Amino acid sequence: MMEFLEKRKTAIRIMKNSFDGNDAVHYSIGKTGLGYSFRKEALARFMFDYCERRSGVYLSKNNQGIICFYLNSIPVCWIYNLWDELCLGLLAIGPFRVFRVLKRSSLVSKARASQGEHLHCWYLGVESDARTMTTAIELRNLLYSASSKTGLPVLAETTMTQNRDVYVRMGFRVYEEIRLRGLVTYCLILDPPL
């Protein structure tokens, strides 16, 4: 139990520290205000819990990096999904942003569904003071290994051009761009190795 709590604490710290300057995060939870830090924490908790329920959270050996990916068809009890989404809506998104967030989520989900069964890479991040090639390569190799073992493509999304470019250098390609209210979401795919 202690190991799980430490993993959760570390993962949430890394995620929360990476949210500033991320357009998708700002679109979903805002970027200023009295409760901004609280909303970042709530979003990070949601992301961790959602991915952990799908056995999809991996920390680097130095605990400075994290990658979250999972098989899109893993079943999770509906009550957990409902609870997670209620907490996200109430604690992070709020009533004024919920409809636009749901619209964007629906469009991205539709794009993902068009690609069939896949691994979904939701988050990849390394603490800013520990951004080394060693940590990034370790996390990337976990993803490549899972894709190779399953024979499935990996899908990812980003709104940040520098992240898009990193994914492209890792072998991904953009298969769709979703434009909504001035926000461009790049939908990417990495084909499994032959």
C-alpha cells in the first residue's frame, strides 16, 4: 500500500508541475485564479487514477519521469468511470468549461475510435530539472516494447507544437488535426514495429 501511495504522490507531482503553459490544460481548467493550483492537483489525480485503473502508469527508475499508456479496450467498472468524471468535472473543470471540454473530448474520442484497437499514450513527462536523454529513452522504450508485444499502434494527442515535434521524432505521424475554439489538437499515431 505504501508503494502505491508513493507512486501516486510522485506521479501527481510530475504531472502537476508540467501543466503550466499547456494549452489543453488551460482550455480544460483555466490558467489563473485563486483555485488554479487546486484544479491542477485535481486534474493530475484524475489522470493518475484513470490510467492506474487500466494498469497504465509507469515511473522511470529515478522517479523523475512518468508515462501513462494503456490498451484502449481494457474494461473498467462503470461506477469508477462515473466517480472519476464527476470528481474531474466538479473539482477541476467547473460548470463554465464543462460543455466545451466534453465537445473536445468527444471529437478526440471519435478520431481515436477510427483507428481501431490501440494503446493510448495519454501522458509523457519528465521533471524539468531531470530532463535527460536517459529518462526520456527509458520511458519511450517502455512504450515501444508494449507496442511491439501487442502488435498494436500507439495513439497520442497534444496541443503543443513542441510536443508534436517530439512525438514525430519518436516515430509518430499526425493522422488528424482537430480545431475547436482556437485550439488545435494534433492526433498522432505510431505504427507497431513489423
